[in-house]
Amino acid sequence: MHDTKPTESSMSDKQRQAWHTRSLEEVEKEWDTSMRQGLTSDEATRRQAIYGFNELSADGGPQWIRVLGRQLLDLMNWIFVALAVASYALADYVTGSVLMALSIGNLYLSFSQEYAAEQTLAALRSLSSPMATVIRDGTTQTIASRELVPGDVLVVESGNSVPADGRLFFVSNLEIDEALLTGESVPVVKQLVNLEREDEPLGDRINMVYSSTIVPKGRGQAIVTACGMHTEIGSIATKLDENKDGDMTRLQKSLNKMYTVLLIASVLCVIIVLASVKFQANYDVGMYAMTAALSVLPAGLTTVMTVTLVLGGKEMTNQKAIVRKLKSLETLGSVTDIFSDKTGTLTLAKMVVVRFWMLDRGFFYVEPNGLAPTGNVYQSQVLKGDDENTNGQLIEKDAIDGDLLRLVQCAALCNMSSIYRQQDLPNSETNSQQDNASSLTMPMDEKKDANANGELKKDDNDATISDDWVANGAPTEVALQVFAHKFQLGKPALEEQGWQVAVELPFDSSIKRMSTLCTKDNASPILFTKGAAERIAPLCTNLENTQLKEILATVDQLGAKGLRVMAMAYRVMDGVTAKGAENMSRDQLEQDLVFLGLTGIYDPPRPESKQAVEEAHRAGISVHMLTGDHEITATAIAKEIKILDETTMSAETLRRLVMTGTQFDAMTDDEIDALEELPLVVARCSPETKVKMINASKRRNNISAMTGDGVNDSPSLRIADVGIAMGKNGSDVAKQASDIILTDDNFATIIRAIAEGRRIYQNMQRFLLYYWITLFGIALLILVCLAVRDPSGKTAAPLSTLQILLLYIVVTPPAGALSVQPASKTVMIEPPRPPTESIFNKEIIMDTVAYGLMLTIICLISFFVPLYTLGNGVEGVDCDSNFQADVCTNFYRARGSLLATASLGYLFVMVHCRSFRNVEWNREGIIQTLKSKTLMITILCDLVLLCLFMYIPSVAILGFRMLGITWEWGLTVGLVIFYIFYGEVYKACKRKFMKPLHAQPVLPGASQV
């Protein structure tokens, strides 16, 4: 492995060679790699420096020039520039300079905030970027797909999105959906053949895999031949980017419309002011018009909202939920129904075989010990309680034979998982290509509980010895592999005896079984099959009807204990060679089976699941469990975590709320719609059942959140209002179809995400309420004061342009503080927000009028009292352009009084906006206010600036067009205290006369309207 650094041209030429025509040996040699060992880590690092990252250049992350361009297109900035030019034209250089500075400052702040938000969003997206499984240093590793390099040995399996182009050298029932490249909707069956034509159509290159295509079935391994822009998808410069155009929330769209309306209102205000003086404008009227325009301009509104959403997404990451689409944050607050998987989401996915049963020998109890393959096995004729299990006959585990031996062999060989001691972790050596293709790969047909290194998380209840063992594979298969190891007959031990897996028939969710054809020496091959009992038993020829009924009854017995039941069977393939079996169909192989027994696998519920379900119910959210488990097992777990509540439900209600997927699928849409409520538990659920359930929920106008992990779950994730994929155990396809990814696969995280989504939306409502109150109050004040005239009959603005701008500065920090407020105490006892409800709902509009109108009134009082007690109204003409102390003093002092009252009033109304109905000016609220650094610093700065701008004569008169006040401070303080009192009285009236905010808790089994 000693390539010299190639040129860009040579890199492109090499990666785009006709690799489908080359032999495997040539491909291996050309890329200087090993199909068994892969690249070394050092070599992979070296090649990455040469070839770069495996990513499309079109996805270059946030670009500052684009963000800046969007800000330059923001009409708000150009309005400030236009007003600045108008001020210069009126020879008001101070105001013009301030407006120009404000325009530049607004541009800079908007740019810096949005660019930071873009970077944060890009970081969040990178957290959900696909991973790739490779063989490096002889071991299977999981890396970010962007770190792939040419020559890597890539492992693909069902549920993966292929991360790079590659030449296949191992396949096991591998099919790949290449519709993105070829338009062909039927998946391509891959084969290990050499093709002759270099110009072979892309869809016919059956020995290749291509970047961005989907693996719906099977497994395979390939040598990476092209990465990034050199792949086929890169050569046509296309990639689905679902996060650019379609990620604007309904709220953001509404705000953009509001932005336009307010701009129109600004123009109308100017026209009204000019019309009031019959369009005979001078400097004072022009400045009044400018003040009126500024009074309704929403400076920086959309930027703050975007930043709020992105910061909310960042906070969700801390809650172990990665937001892929911002619009999901808004929808979360409206979720009424959660449709959740069981295994790994509601349960721990730390499975262990605790019981098994055989027709002729009855029940067995297996002592659990986590991953450690230790523990005695006891036999008893009946299914005993946990405290009686060890009273049965002790089994000599090293002396088993007959069907018990076959059952253990089936558990070990019909299995793609592996376990080993931590100190025995494989390093640079592998046993065989077969090991890489089976033991070290992790099928996606079931949930997995493996981290990036393939290691199962340790159970806190496991014995210490269990901590020495790690595993690769699906939890169910790991449990069966541990079970086999307890008899000293794990897969490695059987392979040492000469057993080999010749053919693998992967788990298929539609038939709920998997099989492996195994060989040993020259004996006839044996087919081992495991799966759902109701699917395995009918295929067995050694069962009579009475025995079949006994098996199904035993399944119910084990399921009632909360155990996941797996049936085992085998078939001796007399007269069939392994090579011949490869050409047989699955139906031909999986017939004439011999039934071996049932295994009962325990998967304990997560300790937090019960509390999370109860919290969801208090929040008005129904929780539904969709699982592939047996009906009895699913019911037992649902009762344990209170999805089903025996204390409040009758036996008839329990039967009504539990269905199998087959029963639900057989119902017509009309029959489903006629149900009093949708079932809370659906067992033996298929991906098609999930789609049907989501559609049924939509017809009831519910807002649904759906969890999923497999490639077949992507349709239901896409059509759900909020699609939630599993981060640890989910397939790439499921993740790409989702809105949110759970990094811990935990149901409780969904509840935390909903709470966070409600908090974010609540804060946006608080912020917008505060914004609307300030805009409404100032605009109304400006329009009312059109009645104030100077002796020449011209209007006299109650606030100068610079005073308006100062108010903008004053309200900005509190507005930002509202956008990051903690959730209210009632956030998770309030009902889900109706999805069609505007953010400007009835209560928001009512609050805007109530607070804004009273704010206008106290501001008018603070303006008119000095104006008419110190004099007789506005006594000077053109006071703004020509200040005369003897006639303009009372007008300027009235402005100073108004500015003091407005600025303090706007600061304290923020406290009222922290909640819609709760008391904020009690002891607890006052302490919270005093602890708010943002508000305290703003109040202090406001007072300091008021004093500077009022009592420095040149600044006050020439800049802000006001004078300092004396006794008016008492009036200001009194009016602000009155306003605080008014706000609390108003909230008390709302608490008394309006419908309470908290929800009626969801009672499982009670029909929800």
C-alpha cells in the first residue's frame, strides 16, 4: 500500500473505471486492499488525505455569502437606509447617521445570528448523517460514511443506504433499490459475476453497489471503488436535499406574511400622517411620518424566530433527540397520539432466554446472568413462578442429546450474532471470510442495542461477570446465542466441530421467520428455522392437531409472563447438496420441518416507560404500542407500563383495545372509523399495519408521532406528522425518512421532546405577544396623537425618531430573554395545541389589545399631564427644527416623560408576558425577575441612558428632541406600578372566567373526542 499522491485527474479516472468488468482479484490488487482484512487504519487515514471526504461538494454546509445575500434582500434594512437618506435630505444628520448605523447594525446582527444558526443546524444534521460499516484492521467497525475511502471493505445490509460505489465480492440474498439512478422501481438482485461490456447499463451491473441507493433485503460486502463526487450519483450532480426548501415551518410562513402586512401598515401610517396635514409637509411633519413608519416595523423579527427554532433544536439534542427538520418542532406541540414500537423503545432491548419448552419434556428454566454464558438449567413439567424455578430437575448441560441438542444447535446456528469476552476482542485477525459475512455483521431485520463498536450496553442489574462480555447483533439473536453458549455449544464451538452456514435466509417481516442451511462434514445439510410460532408450527410435519393446539396454548402461557416467544424447527435435507439448496426457493426449503420447541425471551420494560406513559396521558396524549410480538406478550407489557390499565378498564374494554395486525389489516376504512377509538395495542404488527394505523389516525384529525427503525418503516415515518427514527438501532432509510432521531431509542425521550417542543412554541408565543404589545401600543399612541397640533395647525409628534429607535433598543434584550424562557409549570398538563390554530389565537389577540391599550393610555397620561400642566399644549411652531425655550419646553418635557414611562412600561410588560395567566408579581415571580440578569441589566442601562440623553442639553435638544424631567418621575413610577397592578387584575379575570389551560388526562379505554 504505497500509492504516490495522484492528481485530481488520475483520481477521477481511477474511480470511474469499469470495475464491473474486472475480476475480484484485479479489483483487490488495483486498490491494494484485502477482502478479508480490509485496509489498516493508518492506510485509511493516508488515503483520506489523498482522496478527501466521501461527500458531494454540492452539500458544502452553510455559506456566509448566501446568508449575507438573504440579509441584503431583507426589505427592513433598506427601509432604514431610505429613512436615513430622508433624514439627510432634511438636514437631520444625527438622526440620519443613527438610522444608517442601525441599518448596518441590524444587518450585522441578523447575519451573524443566522449564520451561527445555519452552522448549528448543519451540526445537528451531521449528527444524523448516515454511518457506514467497514472492515478495517480485520474487524468490523462503524464509521461516519464521509470517512470512507477507495479500497475500504464496505458491509451493507437490509435497511442501509449505500454510502459509496463498490464492487461486490460477497452477497447473501442481496437486493438493492436503484430507482434514484435508473428509475427502475423493482429492486435489483445482486450476483457475483464478471460482466464483459464496459458500457453495460447501470441497472444491469449486478455485481456493483452505488452510492445513495437503498438495501431493502439481504447483506453484502464490497470493495469501495468510488467516493464523493466520483460516484455515479456525484457524476450527475444530484442529491436529495430535503432540508433546504421544505423545512420552513408553518409559523415561519405566517410570520413572513405578517412581516409583509406590517410593512404595508408602515406605509399606511406615513400616508395617514401626511394626509392629516393635507400633504403639506415640512421637516417636523416629515419626522412625524418617519416616526409613524418606525412604530410598526418588525425589525429583526424573522431572524429572532429562526434563531429561536434552531436553538430549540440544539436543546433537543441535549435531550437526546436530533431534529432533522425544524418544522417538526412546531408540530410536536400538537401531537395527540404516539405510535411506538415496543422492543428497545418501551423496553430495554436487553434480552435473555429465561424459559424454553419442548413437546415431550415440558418447561425448562434458564438462570439469567446478562451476557455472561453462565447459569444452570432446570426442568419442570409445568410453568412455575419465579421463586419455584430452581426447584426443578437440574440439567447436565454437557450431556444433552436428541431434540434438545438440535434446539440448542438451532439457537446457535440460525443466528447472525456473536458474543465474546472483552479481553478477547478480535484484532487484526479474522477466522474466515464467512465470519466477516455472518458473525461480525448485524442484520437490520430486528432492533439492535449496540453502540458504535457493536457492544451491548451493560445492564445495571447484570452480575459483575456479565461486564466482561460484549456482543454483536440483534438483541433477540444475542439472547439465543448466550443461551447456546451456556451449553458450551455456541456458534464458535459448533464451527470448531465442523459446522458451517452455507445459505442464509434472512428474517422477513412478512413471514416472520429466518433460516440457515448448515453443513457438517459429508452429512446431509440441515435447515434450521426460527420465528413466530404461528408461522413455524404449520410448516412442521411432526405435529398433530392436538399438539398444534398445545403449542399455541403454551405460547399464550409464556406470553402472559411478558416473554417474547420464539419457535425452533429443523429439517434434514436428505439428497440435497448445499450447492443445490442455493438454487431452491425459500418456500421449497422451509417446508416439512420438525418442531423442536419454544424459547421464552424476557425483555424488561425501561424503568422510566411507565412514568413517561402516565405523563403523556396527563398531557392529553394517547399512547399506542405497535409490536411484532405475540398478542399475549404485548398485552402483558402494555399492562405493566400502563398503556392498558386493568384498574380502570373492564375485560371487554381490554379485549377491544388489543388487536393483532392481521385483524386490523382485515378491517375496511369504514369499519376502522366506526371504532370508538383506535386500538392501543397491535401485536404481530407489520409495516403495512403501521401505515394503515397512521392513515386512520389522520382521518380522525389526530396529530400522530410514529416511531420506526427498519427500512419497511419508512412509509409510515414519512406520512406521520412527526416521524421518529431510532438512532442506535435504526436503519439509514428510516433515519432519512424521519423528522427526529432518538439517540437513545427511549420512549421517555419522545415525551421530553414533546415537552421541549411545547416549550419552544410557548416561548415563540410569549415573544410574539411582547412584540405585538409594543407595536400596537406605539402605533396607537402615534395615531392618537395626530390630534395634537401646534399653533399653525400642524401635527406634533409625541416621540422623535431617535426616541422610537431607543425604544427598539430597550425592548430587544427582554424579547430575546422571552424566547429562551424555561417551560411553564403547566406545559405538560395542557392539552395538545390544535394544529390548525394560528399562533395569534384568541387569547394572544385579547392580551395584545388589553396590555397594548392600557400601555397606550398610561403613555398618553404621561405625555398630556406635563404638556397641559406646564403650559397649554404645544405652544411653539416647528419645535423639532427650531427649538425655542420659551414655547417648546413643555412639549419637550412631555416627550421626556412619555419616553421614561414607555421604556419602563415596555420592560415590565415583559414580566407579564412570561405566562398567560399565572401571577408574576408575587414573591416567587419577583425573585425570578430579580434573578433575570437580562432584565436587570436592561433596566439599569435604560435608566442610565435616559439620564444621559435627558440631562445633557445638547444631546437632549439636538438629538432626541426632549428635555429632562423632575416631578414627572413620580408620575412615571406611579403609572408603571398601576400598570403592573392592572396586569395582575387582568390575569385574575382570565383565570376566573376563561376555560382552564390544563388538559383532561387521557384515560386509556375512554373514548377521546
